Amino acid sequence: MLTLRGALKTFGPVVALADGTIDLAAGEIHALVGENGAGKSTLVKILAGVHQPDAGEFLVAGQPVSFRNVADSKAAGISVIYQEPTLFPDLTVAENIFIGRQPKGRFGLISRVEMRRRAKELFDQLGVPIDPDRVAEGLSIADQQIIEIAKAISLDARVLVMDEPTAALSGVEVDRLFAVARRLRDAGSGILFISHRFDEVFGLCDRITVMRDGTYIATHETGATSVEAIVREMVGRDIDALFPKSETDVGDVVLKVSGLTRPGVFHDIDFEVRAGEIVALSGLVGAGRTEVARAVFGIDRYESGTVEMFGRQLRGKDPRAAIDAGIGFVPEDRRKQGLVMELSVERNAALTLRHSLAKFGLISGKAEREAAQTWGKRLQVKAGSPEHAVSTLSGGNQQKVVLAKWLATDPKLLIIDEPTRGIDVGTKSEVHRLISELAGRGIAILMISSELPEVLGMADRVLVMREGRITGRLDRSEATAETVMHAATASLEITR
Amino acid sequence: MSLDSKSAAPAHTTPGHGRPSALGSFLKLRELPVVLALVVLVAVTAAINPLFLSAQGIKDLLLNATILMILAVGQTLVIITRNVDLSVGSILGLVAFGTGSIFVAAPNLPIVAVFVLGMLFGAALGALNGLLITIAKVPALVITLGTLYIFRGISNAWAGGTQYFAGDRPDAFGNLSVDTFLGFPVITLIAVVVVAIVAVYMLGTRPGRDLYAIGSEPDAARLFGIPVQRRVLLAFVVNGLLAGLAGVLYASRFNSVGATTGSGLELDVVAAAVVGGVAIFGGSGTVFGAAIGALLLTTITSALTALRVDKFWQQAIVGILILAAVVIDRIASVRSARKLRIAEARNV
Amino acid sequence: MSDPSGAQTILPPEGPRPENGSPAKGRHMAATPGSTQQGVEKRPKQARAGKADTSKVLAVPKGRTGAARILLGRDAVMIYVLLVVVIYASIVIPRFASPVTVGFLLLDVIPTLLIALPMTLVIISGEIDLSVASIAGLTSALMGVLWQGGMNIGLVLVICVLAGLAAGAFNGVLIAYLGLPSLAVTIGTLALFRGLALVVIGDNAVANFPPGLTAFFTSKIGGTGIPTVMVGVVVLIIAFAVVLHFTPFGRGLFALGYSKEAATFVGIDVARSKFLLYLATGTVSALAGIYWTLRYSSARSDNASGLELAVIAAVLLGGVSIFGGKGSIPGVLAGVLLIGTINYALKLDRVSEVVLIIVTGSLLIISVVAPNIASAIKQARHSRRVRTAPLP
């Protein structure tokens, strides 16, 4: 029902998409996989009418089309659900669904009653309880995606494109989303599903299309291929062990958290991280993992409990004190929290050093640049120039800049929240190897991850959180997908 | 009022009772504090000085508020789209002086034609703002700060030392500000009609709702295919049109119009909108609130006079009022954010 | 460390790896590393060119220092425009190039110049302060009343500066610690502080300041025509320039101007930084108010009214982004002086003073519109070229 062949898209000198090809049939869920930078997003934006291809063939229901804008694409029955939907926070849920085409009542004015009724109908159809009258501000990402899907259904979309919808969802939310997707497929829609998670791709999709370097590689029936084969096609080479775990000697206690509590968010959090140890904080999204990390680093305040570095208590709500005590924090949202996207690579890399670089209170530009480049070079950050805005770098290289700026401070403890979110397979293993090496050098690592393979592959110990409490403490030998998931979902506490 | 909007959802399934409690949504209105403040102010003042609510007192009150009200309504449209128009005072000045000039140049022109000309003139100036902002994609604050100076400079050059006085204009025109209909001054009725029309437009039409969407999340609006530039341009044109109307009414209401007419008004107008619950960063607020905000700001001045408060205190009190509005708005949003957080936590 | 595939270890034991060790994928055109001659002007264009992820591993340090960067950067445009205007005016307008001109021009721009300094920092940090002129007015009123009340002039000045500090602290608490929008808050304090000025002095005017003091404020250094007070102003300029461009605090301001959240994550105390900025605007506004009072030898409640917009216009003209994160003190200096010079030159040329604000407004608009129009045209030309390429 939708065919794109040989689509070309360039931005100035950069070829974003060389051969965008996809063939989506009615009543199937079709996966599109590829490394970051493989051109998936560009392809999606062409389908969405955001970008216009420079060349290529584009058919919808057998008819050639050429979208000038998003509205054209919508009119052709294509709806795109982005990883983080952008709703209008001040408008109600119902209005978010119907904006621009609100049902009209008397005198040609918008009928709110009718709008609310239709929204309710859509949510009933999807089997989700969302109040159409609440404003969108404060909705979880999962609910926002459901609203986007409701919008797509109300638009009578025959093609639904989901761009990494599960990246920020917890297990339960993923299941709910997949149930909705299957229901839509069975009703005859074509769904294009983009994901980095192979378990989802293989569990949900009927066919898989692989892209690499802006070019179409192949399409497979899911049953007739394997994860290894797909990864090989994505990377263009065999990938070695995804999780290079090196045995390290665990040293003294670096971080000790006792009784950390913030009512309603997390309760009685106790744990230690030792030098050279990788401790993973696992659990479903919303279990309070990131909140604990933020409190430890001093971003948010906590009501009671203590955070100690090498036995010395840290002041709460003071990131500067945490940094001075030797903590580095690689946050979950690279674009908003990890980097100042508009600032240059070198300014970003030196931002953590601004105090240590200053002589008599003054910073020399030269010293700043050299400091920035030392770690940039060692981590092989690829940038056009250190003066370019960090936003011009690829996701993997941006993550390296974040790591570089913390490594430059010679941290004793590195908190890494979702180390590989939005990073392609190739760079992913590079980041994993780097984390292992850092631990090998005696840095204590506290890692938060929603990817179970990452947790199991990397961690020396796994702490599992559920509803703001630590419900499982597992050694590397005990940690399996089953034990971790059990602690994350069931009420039984597993301890050793 | 339910703490948890999600758990409240099942209640909505009863057909015909889709609306949450009327009292609840009334208490959530952003306009509520300003309405209350106005009621209290009027009540207290009237209790101390009964003359304040005499027919003449009310008439003066409304007359004083009319022009600011119209300007605040126009400004609200612009602010809701996450923009601002600082040039309204200058637009008003230009149009007011233009109105004076028209009556001198063509004394027999029908008054309606003068209104139309003045509003078109204002709309053209607003369109200039809007075009510069949407085509060059430059922040409105900067552009309208520039046009504030340019329009004022033009009116300085045009007027020089000239002033037009009430005597230069037909009596029928000046009478608009004197005559009453059912006890209301005619120009106030014009303002009320304007508020009503714009309010219906903003609440009940798709382009009106688009303006909220644009201010709420400009990127999403663009991605969604809302014609952002056209809508923003529209907001500026309407704002210019209303500033033009205010300019004509200014010429009717006040004795003299000259080069400096309306200078410094821009911040009062923004203040009226803010006091009326319009979020300074767009996306929420209503023209009704802004109109009440304008009424409150002007009423304070009259009330302080009626209460024999030292007139020098007036401006300081206006300042405190603006700050109070900002603080109240923040407290309200913090409270609703906390509520949402609790709701989220329960649903984990 | 085990490394079965023989790929490189990421952390070499010491020293940088040779650049060709990077796994070049060879599909992207490498962006030309900016050479010194190329100038910083090229940066935005390249930045927009999309995510060319492979270009090269971070290059060797290039020898461009802070000063050279500023001179080659976009901020510098204003400095060159200023120079051109000064030279042109000196040639075309007979009486322009004279000590008298320098003197009056500087005396006129000092209030704007003073307030523009902290305002630059405030706007770079992503906020705004509309109450500055009202603080100046309040200070002026206070000064008049206290002096008339018989207080020692030294004490009067100290109290005035403290009043400015307090006014700034009031703004700062509301904006930095309560997190209220600065645009709305300072519209409120604009009215409040001006109102307090009225409360303090009413519609009186105080003029009998010590003649020695008022004379000092209009005196010139020898025959240069440069006002004596410029010495103090220059000290402040240098202080603000150093703070913004060469201190950890300044680095933090740029970062938080772009992203408060990201700034928090590197340990920048956003609230404290902003609070300090508002203390600075309050204090400097008080200095401007004192200067205004003594220069015109008149303390009135409406002194310096409307100055806030003139200051912001000059700051934006000087290349500071209203969205925060971008700007420089040299650029702002050029912006302030450019407006002052053009106005003064036109005045000498008998252009009516009241009409001159057209120039200010037009300059402001042109300075922000021109770069955008230029890039829009470039964009349009590019997309037209692409569009005309035949679709198969």
C-alpha cells in the first residue's frame, strides 16, 4: 500500500539518504532497522512530508505521490508517531487529537461536547483510560504516544509509522502499545516500526528491512532470518561480543547511600558502589532510578538519608559539591541535559573544567582548548572542528563528548543514565567497552539502563527498583532476565 | 474537585455527564483571581466612598478602561502565540494623530469612514510587524521594539509641534465618548463588542485554537501542519487593527492628539494582559481575562483617587498588582503540576 | 583487556592515537576544518549543513585566541560598522571630528553604556530586565530627597547605590529563586520602582547639588574632550568584559543562556548566577541614576524614563541574541556607540532629534533581519536548484 524506491535526499553537501526503499503492505507490521545515521529518520520524514526527496519513486496505494508538506502526507493516510511526541501542553487531550479539524456545532463554532465524545470513543476503542478533558501537560510519554495513535485512527490513517516508540517506555507500557499495534494491523493498517531493540523487532514484526549508510540493504521475512544476520547487515561486518566484560579487582567503597528518601518518589534507598565496580540500577521506567541518581548528584533534593563519597557526607541539592567530591553524571537526555547543543564542542568538553582551568580566576582560551582536546582525542570524537556546535555531531560522538567532559575531571564515580540510548550498534559496543575499561581503571560506575541485555552483560551487581524502592539485589551470577524482571514487577523481594 | 484526573475518568462514562464539576472548572479558571480582585476593589472602594458607584462614577470608570481594554485584547492574541507587540502605543499614536488630520483635511467625511480608515491604517502597521517577524523569522520583541521607535519617529516627523484639539473634530465624533446607551458609554459598548467577537473567535473557531496551539508548542504546530506564519501574521494584523480602533477612539475621547500620544502605553497593555491571566510565554489565557485585567488596572487608579490615597502611590500599586498576578499564576501552576505528579505516581 | 576482534582499545595507555586509526567510514564528505583565515563567520553555515558525523577526530589546537576570535566573529561586524560611520561622519560633517563632539557624545551615551553592560549579561543568560530605568529614576529621586533633607552627600551616594542593590535583589529573588518569568516580573517592577520614585519625591525637583560635584560630572580630561567620569565607566567596561569572557562565571552564563538544564548538570548554580546578575543590573542602574542626576543637576522622579528600551535596543544591535547564549561586550559597546554616534552626527546635520529614533529603530531591525534574510535567500536558491533537478 506504500512503496518508496530509490529516494535521494541531500542537505547541502551531505547525502542523508542515498537509496531510501521500503515496501509496506496492508495488514503487516514492518520493521525498519539500521544504525543511527543509516537514514531511517530521513526516510521517515519523507514519508511524513517533512522532507521532499530530491529523486526517487513514491507510491501510495499504487498512485505516485509527491508531498509538499505534512498535511499532504496526512491526507494520503500516513501518520507518524515520533519517539517523543510533541503535544500542545496547554490544550486538552481531546483538543490535541482534533486540533485543526475540531468538530463543528451550531453557528459553525467548535463543539466541545462532540469533540470530547469522539475522543472518549477513540480511547475506549484502544482500551485505555485517559481523561479527554485534562490538559496534555504532565502526561507520561506512553500516554502521549497513545494520544498520537488515537489521532492517527481518527484521521483514518492506513499507514502508521512509529519512530522508536518504545525507547522511553517501561515493559507494561510497551506491551500495551504492542497490543494496540497488533489490533490496528489486524484491522488492515500497515505499520512501519523503527526500533533498536531486536527482541521487539522479532517479537512484533512480520518483515524486516535493513538500511545502512543511507542505502537499502535487504528485506526479510522475520521467520527466515536471525538477529545475527540482521546485525551483520546493519553493521556491514561481524560484530564481536556485544558486552566486553573484563574481570576487575573491586576496591574500596566510593559511594555509600543510606536511607535516601523523597516521599512519593523513592524510599529508604541503601547501596554502595566500590572502586572498579559496575553497579546497574535496573527496573521499569518510572520506578525511580533516574530520580535516585539525580538526588545523589545533587540535582534534586531529598528529604532524609545521606550520600557519602569516601566516607564524607555530601550536601544535598548541590551538583558543584558532588562534582568536587569526584562524581561525574552522564544524564539520560543527552540533548537537553548532557550537552549545551548550540555551544561548540570544545566549550562543552571544557565546561566541567571551568573552575580548575582558571588561573587567578581567569580562563585562557588556549588552555581551555587543549584541555578539551586531550580527552576528545583519546575518545576518538569525530567533529568537523572543535569550534563547531556540538549539535552537528552524530549521537554517538555527542555521547563521547559528554563522557570526555566528565573523564577530564578525573572522576572517582561515574553515574551513567542510559549509556547507549539512541546510539547505533557499532558505537554502542564502543561505549560498552569504554565503560568496562573505566571500571578497570578503578572508577566506580553506577549505570542505569532499561535494556536488560546491557544490564546483564555489563554489571557486577544489579540493583532492581520498583515503585521507588530497591526490591532486588543480585550478583552477576544471580542476575538473569527472569530474576531481574521478577524483582522489577512482582511484590516478592529477592535478596541474597 | 478530584486530585487524580485519571482515576476520575470512569465517572465520565455516564452519558450526558461528560462535564467535570462546574464549580471545579470555575475554580481552575485563570481569570478568577483578577475577577475577584476587581470585585473586592470595587466593593471596598464603594463602601468607603459611595460616590464611586454613582452613574457618573461607573461611566468614568468604563470610559477610562475602554482604550486599554481594546489594546489588551489585541495584545492577548499576539501573546498567546508566544509573541509580543511593543509597538502598540506608537501605532495608537500614529492613528490618533491621523484621525485628527483626517477631520481637518476632510471635515465632511462620515465618521464610519474615519473608523474604517483608522483601523485599516493600524492593520497595515500591524501587518508590517507581522511580515517582518514571520518572513525574517526574528523575535517579535526585537522587531516591535524597533517599530516602536520607527512608528514614533514617523509620528514625530509628521506631527512636529502640531496638536489637534477636540474643536477640530465634529461634535458627533466627540459625543461617542459622552453619549451613553443604557447607561454605558458608546465607546465602551464598542469595546465590549470587540471583546465578545474576539473571545468567540479564540474559543470557538479552528484558527483561534491554532493560535493557542502555536503558543503552546511552536515546533509541534509546525510539524502538525498548522500554517504558523499565516496565523501569527493574522494575530499581528488583528492587533494592529484593534490598536487602530483604539487610536480613533482615543481621538474621540481625549481633547488633544499630538506627536507623543500613546507613548509608554505598550507596557501598560502587556501588564493588563498579564494581570488578566495571560501566560507571558503563550499558550494560555483568554481575551476576557485580559479585558478584565485592563479594567482592573484603570479601576485602581480611580479607586485610589476616590479613597483619597496619595496619587503618587498609584503607579507603585499597579506594579505590585502585576507582580501579584505573576506570583498567583505561578502558585496555581505549581499546585496543578504537583497534582499531576501525584496522579502519575499512583498510576505507575 | 580481552579484545577478540582486534579492534582498538578505546583508552590507549597514554597519548593520543594517530588520527588514521579512526574507523573512517568514508561516506561523508569531511567538513573542512576551519582555518584561521576562514573566520568564524563560516561557522553557522557549516553547522546548518546537517549532521556530517564523520569528519575527523578532534584536530590539533589552532592558535586563535579569544581576542582574535572576537575580532573575526560576527560580533565584530558592529565594530567595523561603527568605525566606518565615525570616519564617514568625520569627513562629511564639518564640526564632527572635534573634542566637543567626543565630550557631548560620550556624556550622552554614558547612562545607556553603563546599563548596557549588566544588561548584556542578563540577556545572554536568557533573561531580561525592563526595570533598569525605573531603578535609575528611583535612585535619582532618593538622592534628591536625602540631599535636600540635609544628609552628607557621600552618605547619600552610598545609600543610593545600596537602594539599587536592594532593587536588583528584589528582582533577583523573584526571578532567580522563585523562578518567575523575568519579562513579566520586570514589567511589574518597572511600574513599582517608578511608582516608588514618585512616592519618594512626588512632582518636585531637586537641583541644588554641590556645584563641585556637578561640575566634576561634566568635566573633561584636559583638552581631549573625554569626560572625566569615563575613567570609571571604562573600568566597569573592562570588569564586565573580563567577567563575561574570561571567567568560569562567564562561561557558565553562555551555557545557561542556551540550556539551564544542561548548565545545572555541570554544576552551574543557575539561580545564584541569575541572582548575581540582577544585583549587578540594580547596582549599575543606580550608578546611572546618580550620573543622570548630577550631569543634569536635577533629581526628578521621571529621570531616565524610557531608557530601558533604548538600552535593550543597543544591546541587541550589538549582536546579543534575545534568546540568550550569544553576545559579547565589545559588540555591545559598538552597538551603544553606533547609535550614539549616528544620532549625534545627524543632530549636527540639523536632523530633528525626535525623528532620530527612526534611525535607532531601523538599525535594530536591520541588524537582526539582514543576516536572516541573507540565509533565507541562500536557502531558497539552494532548494530551487535542487527542485529543478529532474525527478525520474
